[in-house]
Amino acid sequence: MSRISARSEQTQSPFTYTELINHALSEAALAPTVFDALDICGAVMVQLVELCRQAEVRYV
């Protein structure tokens, strides 16, 4: 099932924010060390910030 955005200016992303976070948490839970888990969580935070910045630029 594909998602249809309510606004035409919204672009379709392969993951919703929740799916991106859930995937990262699953990967972090299976990481071999706590440091690897932190790296995974940090990387997804950077991705979320970039997605938010892109969204902000589109609506300004």
C-alpha cells in the first residue's frame, strides 16, 4: 500500500520517521557492542535532522 501525501509539495520518502527510528533501534539492539549501538542511534539522529531541515526549507 502506498502512502499519498495530503499536500502536493510533500515528497514521498522511503521511510516514515517512525519506521526509520524503529529500524535503527532494531539494528542497535542487535549490535555487537554498546558503542556500535550508539553509532547506529547517532547516525539515525543525523538522518532525522537532515530530513527535518529539508522539510523546513520546502515550507519556508
